[in-house]
Amino acid sequence: MRKLRVLVVDDSAVIRRMVRDVIAADPELEVAGVAANGRIAVSMVEQCVPDVVTMDIEMPEMDGLAALKEIRRSHPGLRVIMFSNLAERAAIATLDALAAGAHDYVTKPSKAQNAGEGSERIRAQLIPKIKALCRRLQVDRPAELAIPLLSRSRISPQGSRVDIVAIGTSTGGPNALGEILPCIPSDFPVPIVVVQHMPPIFTAFLAERLAAASQISVKEALPQAELVPGEAWVAPGDFHMTVQRDGTHMRLGVNQQPPENSCRPSVDVLFRSVAEAYGSRCLAVVLTGMGHDGLRGCERIHEAGGQIVVQDEPSSVVWGMPGAVASAGLADRILPLREIAGEVIHKASINRSVEDSVAAQLHGQVV
């Protein structure tokens, strides 16, 4: 298994050194080169032929977003991970970078952290993402090998009514959500709840962007918000999101209980609550993402009689989360990203009464 070559791009000499040292210490990785700004990085891509680029966002001469766009023109498949601060401007720039073709992002160590803490943060966040994004390059395994898993998918419950759609995703999720949610019609008959692994601030801007591109309402989750048809709620960064029954109503809950699968928000937390509140009348959708968050939650949904759809490997940025569910035999359908919106709309329309459709349309008119 060959070493993965990483080009490190950052205008801070301190950060460059920290990232370079962390990469050099890993036996599966090697530093292909370092660059102090985007313009140098663009020229070095041709020289050092990296497998992945870590790209700072704010740099002199040419910033990370401009450099990313240049690299995409000549190297559309090159993996790029953005380095971002936890600030409003950086959050917006990071979402712009993801939309422009960056595969993922990592938040920089804070100034309050010492060198040891900063290096450990980089090691914990960056190294797993590099390896997950480049795994196919290391093992030279074609994505088509995942297709036989379709034969292990369970038979979907026929005619089962869906009263909620719960979506879980991580790496590659913002773009995947950006392909699915804008396809959902304004008269969609059920609510949608979403966990996207992201820090605070980022999730609020993600919800705003999705709302601007969608026919349905998309908002960051609010405590005690009532779930109604034709609205989507995104879990806030650093908070778990749950669904709770309140008499005849369903409401959102948010909490800061311990992370699960090193994640907060966690897909497992949301899916468990959905299974408990809705029983068999739920549809879980697991999209591209690193790790296995959502697997245990899908087990609960499966036990409750709900339905599960996962994104296939070829269309996933990282086939960790959906792959774990598919490998466990829990998926009713394994679909390419382009087909998932249609499947969600189809399943939500099955076994719905005329009254339901009229009520959903009226709600859309009121909103």
C-alpha cells in the first residue's frame, strides 16, 4: 500500500509546520510539498503530483477559494480539504469552497491551544479525513465491487406510510443535501429532519443556503419547534437533535448530552428518537459520510418497521456511513444520489389520503 502524498497550503508558517510534522509522522502519508499561498499551490500541483491538498482559506496573493477553482479546472478529481477558522466569514467561505468542489474541511486549532494541543487536534481531525477520502487510491479497489451488497438489502415494507423523513450525513453532505432538498416540492406531505456533522455557525449558514435553493422551508432546529409538513430542520452544530411526541403534536428537542461516535450532533441520537416517536412510519436516509454514525439508529428504525435508503458508493464522497448500513443488511434501497430525491418523494406519497394532500397544500399557502 503506497503512501498518500499531501500538499500543505497555508500562509501561517506555524500551521504549515504543524500540519507537515503530523503528516510526516504517519507511516501511510508523506508530505509532497508546502506552499504559502494559493498561487504557489496551483503551480506546485503540477510539480509534486499530490493525492490530496490541505488548503487554507484566507491567504495573500491568491486565497484558498480562488486556488481551489484554478485546481478544479485542471485537476477535477484531486482531493482538496479546506482549513477553516470557526468564524462567521470563514464559515461562509468554507461553504463556498464545498460548493466549488472541495471534498471536506477541517477547523484550525484555536490560538488558545498550545503547540501540542494544536498538533493533536490536527492529527485527530485531518488524518482520518485524508485516509477516508483517498482509501480507493491506496487499495486500488473499484467502487463497482460494492454493487453486490444490493442483493443483501432487505425487502422494503410494501405500502408502508411515511410520516417523517430523517436524513443523516457527514463528509460530502452539504452538496448531497443541496441536490436533494431543492427537489422536494412545496406540498411535500411530511416534515424532514437532518443531521449534518458540522460545528456551530456552519449549520445556520448551511440551512440558509438550502432554504434559498429549496421550495420548502429549511431552518436550523429550534427547541420545541412543531414538526409540520413541508418543513426541514437542520440540527445545530454542537447540539444533538431529537423528535419528541407532545400529545397529538411532534416537536423538536435539542441537547448537549455527550457526543456519540465522536459526533454532536449525532445521527444515531436523531434516528433513535424518530424510531421511538414514529415507529414504522419513518423513512431514514443515510448519505455520504465518514465513520458509522447512523448505523445503530438504523437498527432501531429497522426494528420498528421503518424504511431505510442509503446512498451508493460510486456517488458518495466517502462511503463510510451509508456503507456501514448497507453492509449490515439494513438498507431497503441503495441508490445513486441523483435518484434519492425521487425515492423520498415516492415513499412519502404512498398510502396518503386526499385529506393529507389538501392539508399539506393549505399549510404551504399559509407559509
